[in-house]
Amino acid sequence: MMVSLFSQFDSPWLLNIPLVLLALIMPWKLFVSFGPSWAGTRSSRLVYAVMETLMSQVMQPLNKLGFRWVVLFSSLMLMLMTLNVIGLFPYTFTPTTQLSMNLGLAVPLWLGTVVYGFRNHPVIALAHLCPEGAPNLLVPVLVVVETLSILMRPLALGLRLTANLTAGHLLMHLISSAVLGLMELSVVLSGITLLLLVFLTMLEIAVALIQGYVFAILVTLYLDENL
């Protein structure tokens, strides 16, 4: 039972070739490419409106110095939202349930913001390690605590995204198994459980979108802190 329960998170292979890259690339084919016409199609205008909304959300916590990062973080948010939602469909694979991939996204982005801060504003970056007005006796302890909290940020980013998506997929798997099991006992109970599964699926779609948004916004806040 445990093998079948967690086997959905195994990376798919075909002819000893991992298909994770295919799972990352294929969702982008769902987006409509922009044509040569000025007005464009309705689908292209919808994609443009979504990107404009995401960029406006990313730009809110940033000042003018951080606007050069807006395209990167907006694309990251759109990518995570797309992968999270598509992973809820049957016979699909969700790359964002892999901790290795999430850490592979979180660590370079976090490290880039830290290096940017120490390179351009080293005094201000070091000042974040000790709050203003702290007692002299607590300064060494506060420096250690703040350093550990900064180092734990990429791990928290990756674990948050992995844990939320993994928990949702496991819960959906368990409830869907309960629907099939209850069909032999009671059609009414099976129908009620199926209704619960529908509401849970809607909730998981919202969670998939929110987690992509939270991941990108937190990285944006880390950057704003180092600007």
C-alpha cells in the first residue's frame, strides 16, 4: 500500500531516460504564442493580461532598482503555477513535488539576492544581522540567530512548496481510493465522498496557484531586503 501510495512521486523514466525535463517543457506548449498582428488573438490577449497581472503583483514590494528582476520573478511565478495545476490532472507528473527541484530553484535565487546585497550594500547587508537598539550582551546571540534564519530561507522555500503539494496529492489519492472502496458498501456514502473529492480538488487548485505565488513573492521580498 505504501509503495503504491508514494509511487506517484517517483520521477518517470523511459528507456533509462528521465522525463523530468519533458514534464518541465511540455506545459509551456499550452500557452499561445504571439502572432505578427497588432491586436493578436483572444488567447494571446488573455496570456498578456495574465502576465501583466503577475508583473504588477511582483512589482508591488520592489523599488525602482528591483524592476529589472520583475520579468524573472513573473516568469518563475507563472512556471510554478502552471506545473502545480497541470500536476493535478490524471496521468501527469508534478516536478514541484520533488524537493531536489524546489531547492534547485530556491538556493540560486536566494543566493543571488544575498550576493547582490553584499556586493552593492555590504554595510546595510551586515546591519540586518543585528537589530537596532539591541543590548550589547545579546549582539553575538542575535548575529548567530539572524545568520541561521537567513541560511534557512532556501530550505524553508523548498520544503514549503514540496510539503503542501505532496500532502494535497496524498489526500486526493486516499479519498479517491475511498470512493472506489465505498461503492461496494454504499452508493450514498460513495457519492458523498466523491463530492468531498470534488471540493478537495478545487481547494488543491487554489493551493497550487497560491504556492506558486508565495514562492515568487518571498524571493521578491528577499531581494527587496538586499536592495
